[in-house]
Amino acid sequence: MFPRRLSGLSILALSLGLALSAQASDGHGDAPAAHAPAHKAAKPTAKAESVPDKAASSAGVAPPSGVSMVELRDLIDQKITEVRAKQEGPAVVRVSPRAPRARKAPSSTGNSAHATAAAQAHRAGAEGHDVHWAYGGDTGPESWGMLKPEFKSCMLGKRQSPIDIRDGIAVQLEPIQFDYRPTPFKVLDNGHTVQVNLEPGNSITVLGQRYELLQFHFHRPSEERINGRQYPMVAHLVHKDAEGKLAVVAILMDQGVAHPMVQLVWNSLPLEKGMEQRSPVMMDMNLMLPTERLYYTYMGSLTTPPCTEGVLWMVMKQPATLSREQMGVFARMYPMNARPIQPAAGRMIKEGQ
């Protein structure tokens, strides 16, 4: 009895042996049976042929009748190779693992500007450069609070400026005591506005507190609004007291006759941004003020980064005037440099009577 599971190689080996025996019986082998009777030689030949035929058939080999020894060996070798290949299985192909692709995080229109601003701020910090804020684009007002930790009040502050001044409480406000006198000045184009730096000697006193005038600058259009109305331009006069607290006098500017003090500023405009140009004449800041000195007042912030809060605002009710040509000079340099209106958030606004 053969084992129940005989490998293909064993079957082929058996087939080869039987086939060789059969070939020998037929007179094709190395030792032919020359002395066997002719009538008896047919029996073993037929019997030998039937065995390898059955074995070869089970192993997938065609019966060897009429096949030479060389052809039979080649056929058996071929089948042995096929059986070995099946037993060994398919060739294994080793593939080097690839790093998984990073999935792109979903983005939305609402947060793309903030993400870009944060990325630019990180890149600028890594390169040791100062962060450049602007009035539009990825680093515009909506993103100021993301550009630097020092600017977080621009995003998180609760008393930000400018505001739409309306529904003020009509009261008798203490007049602002202006102590202005002719002073040397320099004009600076700082990349955000035209700024006029004055030497010490000018001040205001309000509510018993004295504030020194540091500088004034311009915005187009006006940042603050009066009952929804926005003016073509505004000048902000920035003062600071001995404790570092700030007070800003805002002078709204409408189109009309030329302003002599503004013309002095335009005459000394520097040729390049970042340059400071000294004026050959002095400026009398009293001529910057309107004849009527009533004002609105509220507590707010700086309107540019870092948006520091705790700033006392006094907005003159009567606007000054600039000629069309004077407005055109600034418009060519800064077509728009005004921060959007901020929520009043229930702040008290007083209107002088």
C-alpha cells in the first residue's frame, strides 16, 4: 500500500522507474530480454506499460508509449520542476514600507487668514524679523491679535477703539486746557501713516491731569464716526502723562479750505519710508485746533497694535478742513489706513454741551 498522501515528486520518481522498466521490456533499455519467448514477452510489456501510464497520468505526465528515453527523462524533469514550484509557492516580493502621506487638514475661509497670519508671525520670529502688520490682507486688522503676544488686546480687548460715537450723555464737560506753543518738529513716514514728532513743551490738562504732547498722525478715512458719519480724514494728537497713561485728542477733517499747519507737514515729507525729515520752521499746534473746543469723550484703546487699552479719548465736535489737493497728497501715500469700528460694548460716552 502507498501512503495516502504521496508527494508529486515521489509519484514522478515512481513513474520514472516504471517507465524505464517498461522501456527496457520493449527492447529500448540497456538490457533487452533476448531469450524470452515471443508469445510471453507481450504480457510483461503490456503490464509494465499500464503501471507507468496510471502513475504518469496521476502525476500529470502523458503515457510514455512510443516515447524515447531522452524525451521521457526531459518530460519527467519538466514535471518535477513544476511540482517543486507549486510546493515552494509563489515568489515573495519584499516591498519597503513607505511613510504615510500627511493628510491635509481641512480649512475654512473663516480661519485661513488667522492661520496664515500665525504662520507668518512664526516665520518672522524664527528669522529674527519684526512682524509687519497692515490694514489689509493676511496681516490686516482681523489678524493683529495673532501676530505677536503683545498684540493680543487687539483680539481679546473689551474696550477697543475706534467706535461709532452715538447716544452720548449730554453734560457740561470740563474744558481741555491746551498749552501749545511754537515748537520744532520732524516728519516721519513710518510705513503706516505720516507722523509728526514734536520736541517737548506742549501739553494739555484735563480732569486735573497733565499730559505731554508726543506726536500726531493722520488716518484716511476717519477711524471714529459720529452717529454713523465718517469723515475723509482725522488727525490724532497723542499725549502721555507722568505715569505713562495716554490721552488722544482727535480732530476730524472735512474737505474745505486749505489747512496751513498740515501744509507745513506736507512740505517736510521725507523722500523714503522710515526716514525722519526735520522741518526748517516751527509749528504752532494751536493752529491745528478748531475754534470750537467742545468734545466727546470715552475710554478706549490705541487704534494700532498693540491696541493698548485705558486710553482717554477726546474727539473734537467741530471738524477742521483740508483742501482737495491736501487730501490728495495723503491719499497717494495711504489710500486707506483706518481700523474698522469696534463694539462700544455699553461704554459710557459723554458729549460736551
